[in-house]
Amino acid sequence: MASANVTVHELPPTPSIVLVTTSLAVKLETRSKMRRIQQLLNAKGVDYEHVDLALEDRGDEIASKTGRREVPQLLVNGRFIGTAEDVQEFEDEGALDGMLGLM
């Protein structure tokens, strides 16, 4: 039996996506921003780790990576992408899908 020449292409690794929020947000504006990013990521069908700073003691770790303490924050492969406004701007410009590994 003849064997076929098969080329195997490896898929690029799926990016590590982390959404940082807190369930203790008091301001309606902050809660709305967190919900907006979650809805955007869910609509795109991406898998992401959700870090709730009210439940996980990672605030200092994340602040040292991003230089910020506000929420929400989005990180991809350990790189700070931005806050809600930044993420929305990337989405409006059509750049977010590439950052999330969807292109």
C-alpha cells in the first residue's frame, strides 16, 4: 500500500488571556466596564482566565505587571493590553481580534 505524503501544520499556540476584575466594585461605571469586556470576550468565543481580585490575592502581582490598580484589565500572554476603554478602542479599530489570536 502506498503512503501519502501528508504535511502536518502546527497551529499557533492559543494565547493566554486574563481578565482582571473584582466582585466588590461599588461604582456602577466600574461594574458596567467589567461586564462590557466579559460580554465582548464571550461574544468572540475566546477562552480566558477570570481573576477576581476580591477572591484572589493577586492585586500586587498584577499591578507590578501593568502599573495599574484599576479594574477591569486585560492581559494577553502576560502583556497588559489595557483597561475597558483601551480594549474597546482596539475593538473599534479592528485590532483586538489579532491580539486575541483570532486572526
